[in-house]
Amino acid sequence: MTRSRTGRDAWQEQRASFGTVATGYAAHRPTYPADAVAFLLGGRRRVLDLGAGTGLLTGVLLAAGHEVVAVDPAGPMLAELRARYPQVVTHVGEAEAVPLPDGSVDAVVAGQAAHWFDPEPAAAEVRRVLRPGGVVGLVWNTRDDQVPWVAALEAVLAGVARAHTADRAVVDAFARALDARVGHHRSGTVQRVTPEQVVAGIATRSYAATMDDAGRGAFLGAVRALLDTHPDTCGKDVVDLPYRTDAYRLTPR
């Protein structure tokens, strides 16, 4: 996963952008299905939610009975998490320098975050904080472009959005670095949202958050125009926005 200097600079800018959209992120991003967490973790564990953001995965982990420690580089994101889950211990920190002791967790999970990690140093930190027999869970929600209006939305986003086909490359990079076996489980979730909430959700994406005001306005205007004119969404107060959920369980050898 080498990047050019220019490409890496853009990656770092997008990686650091989420604190500016924390409230919208918490309100408009989808959560994760319980079956994905069950696949990743099984029985109760002490879990590090790495790149925890506003706690969308944290909430599902807690509901499943796990003890959670949350780490994220963006303080505003963690503030949203603490407002929802005050019982969770949080730390500002990065995947490449995890602020936890050696052998302190049974599992490390990352929801919608591992593509922002530098695999080699992050994997070394993950192995350091894991107890013997620990597991790593990486999970992503991806809009389901088998639905016609979602496919049309993806066409609007195609010029700026990061391709989710890269996620398997991220998993493979971590599997190599951890010398891990990989298991995969696919399920899904559906958001029932207004068209304006679809736009607001897109606005929390890193590629939108790092645009200048004029560029962001024009970009989000194109998304609104699609929703206003597509036969599956025009005139509707509420639409179903489906996601595929891909969960990867890595078991280091």
C-alpha cells in the first residue's frame, strides 16, 4: 500500500478530516448488523475499538455484552462517543501508536477505519496489545449498488470517492503483517432516511469534508439533483438506503 508523496498528503488530509464532521457522522452514518459482530468475536471479550469514531460499532459491541475500550485520533469524534456511551473508556490515539499496555485486550476491531491505518506499524501495535489467542476484526459497510438508484448515486460519486474494492487489499495487507488466517462473512443493513439525510451522510465522507466550500456545495448539489430526479427517489419523503456489510476475522498465528 505504498503511496506517492502527493497521494500520501491527500490521504493524510482526508484521514484527519473527521473531527470537522463529527456530529453529522454520528447522526447520518449507518450502524453495523449484530451478526457481523457475532462472527468477528463470538463470546464476551475485552475489545479495543480502534478508529472508533463516534461509536457506531461500539454500540453494537456493548449490546453484545463486550467490554469496550475506544481509541480514535479525533477528539471531537470521541466526544460524540462519550455522550452516547459514558461507560466506555476512551483514549485519543492512532493505530500506529496505540495508548494501551501490552496484552491488554482479547480482540481489536475496526469499523470503517482500517483503510486509514498504515498496515505494518498498525499490525505491530495490534499484536502488542492483543492477548494470546486474540483476534482482529475488520468490518465495512458499502452502499449496495445492485439497487438502481444507489448505482446512479455511485456514478455521481465515482470521480471523488475511494473505491471500496480497496478494502480487500487492506485486509490482505494486515493478514500478511499479522501472519493471520482470514475468515469472511457478508450480511447487510438498511438505513431508512430522507433524501436530505442521504445528502448529509455523503457530506461526512472524507472526500467531501476536505473540499472547499464552493466545491462541496456544487458536489452535494449534484447529489440532491439525482435524488430529486431519479424515478426511485423523486418525490419520496423516505427512502431505503441498503448497505452490504463485509466482516473479516483475522486470527494471528
